Amino acid sequence: DQAAYTRQAGFSPLQHEQMILSYAQQHGRIRRSEAADLCRLTVTQASKLLRRLANEGKLAMVGERRGAHYTLGSEAQI
């Protein structure tokens, strides 16, 4: 389980963001399902969080639909 090293119980929204950015830095990318598992969110919540981070320039979406994943964007600060 690649997410086990970062996972904890009771995360704040800022912790979600930092865990996702850290995961993307260490693994080169993050998928929606990985973000949901890492942060213990629903897939819908993970999608909204990833979209927000992409809109802020912290992540960049690569691909479309089921094949989509996110890489670090130009505004990412970890």
C-alpha cells in the first residue's frame, strides 16, 4: 500500500492538501482513487479537492476521464 506511510486519522483540509502534494512529489503523480484512499475521502470529495488544487496551479491534470491523473503544478510548494 503506497499510501500507508502518509495516512493518519483525523485530517484537516490543509493536511489533505499537503498529503496529496507530497504523494504526487514522491510518486510522480496521483490518481483520484489514490487521493481518496490516502485522505480517507469519498471519490467525489477527492475529485473536488484535486480540481481545486489544479485550479490553484498546485497540480496539473494529465489525460481525461478514467485515464486522468495529476502531477505537480507550477505553483506547488511542499
